[in-house]
Amino acid sequence: MRRKLAAGNWKMNGTSADLAQIEALATAHTGALSEILIAPPTTLLHRAADIAKNGPITFGAQDCHKRESGAHTGDVSAAMLLDAGATYVILGHSERRADHDEHDEDVRAKARAALAAGLRVIICMGEELEEREADNTLDIIGGQLAGSIPDDVSGENLVVAYEPIWAIGTGKVPSVAQISEVHNFIRARLEQRFGPKIARAIRLLYGGSVKPTNAAEIFAIANVDGALVGGASLKADDFSPIINALDAS
Ligand code: PGA
């Protein structure tokens, strides 16, 4: 069975004072059934992983470079993230696709580098509002799946996050039927490409305005194996009830 995953993406938020949130989470969820992941800003990764070691939280980064090392000022390689305490890296988030002009082929190259370094990857995809309104959601997701995910995944080392762009940070959430349709579609496409054994081991997260108030309803949907949470992962008091809802699902 797939282990549920509650992943918090802190984005460009957090300084030393916020490490207290991680300590609070670690204390509150020592017996968590779900896997708990925090992706703090890179500047906090090492310290976060250090203060929470031997606890229930695993750590991730929010991006990596596609090359192993070299003359790439300001960039961070997958091996550096692993060395700093990450076991996961989030790739292809819509904010990176928009802010840094990242396309599917960039995401795929980064994913290959991350997997080669021994990280697990969380690959994000999602449609714009206009694309949903034009009834193009499944085409868009199908293209992102085919383009962003490399061939050599084992199942356990890949997580796919469906994040409709119009739901991120907006308080708007797709209906249960809409989430269900996309998640079933993703699972079916993964089965076609990788075969049932690998596809069934890949966890599918929903992301976009997940809150304590809507988490239980989202986690009850088949093929939703957890959530990628932005705003509501910044404070332990908000993220804790989401983890509890996932544990109870
Ligand atoms: P949000 O962000 O929970 O703040 O909507 C989700 C994400 O971008 O991963």
C-alpha cells in the first residue's frame, strides 16, 4: 500500500525563528501514520533536518539544478540538497514554471539529476483557469505528465502533485468530482506508461488551498494519497489538523 504523504511547501517564507514550527510539528506527530514532509527554504534545510532528526518529519527542497556541479552561480545541485538533509525535491511547481520560465523538458532534466543523486522527486503539474474553462484540463495534464516525468522511476521515488494553478493561494478548490477525474486520469496514464506495479506505488498529491476545513473531504477521494500544502503548512497549528485528517483517512 502507498503511504500517505502530507507535504508542506514553505516557498520563499521562513527564517530561523520559524524552526520552532518544525519542532512543534515533530513533537505533535511522533506517532504519525502518514509521512510528513517539510520543504523549507534552502537556507533552513540543514538546520531543520538537524533539529528534527530521528523524528517523524522528512525534509525536501523546492528546486534543484539539472547538472551535478559546475559554473552555475547561485544554483544548488541535487547532491548538495541530499547532503543538507533533504530526501525529496519538489520540481516543476507552477511558480517556478512561471517565475523562471521552466518547461516540461527542464523539469524532466532536473528530475533525472535528482533521482541520480538519490533524492525522491515530487513533480507538480496543473492547468490554468482558462484551460479548465476551455475543457482542456486532461490534455494539459497528459502533456505535462509525458513531458516532465523521466523514464527511469521506480514508483517509490516519484510523487506526482496535481495543483490547478487557479487553486494555489486563492482559497478556491476544485470540486470532488474534478479532483477525482484528474487523479484517476493520472493513475491511468502512469499505468499505461510504467505498468501497474510501478504506477500503483506512485503517490498522487492534491495541492491548492488545502486547509484544515477541507482536508478530510479531499483525502476521502480515491487516488488522492495526500496533499502538497503551501500557506497552511507554515504554522504547526494549521498543518497539524491536516496531518491528522490524512492519518484518519
Ligand atoms: P497553497 O499552495 O496551499 O498556499 O494554495 C499550494 C502549493 O503551491 O503547493
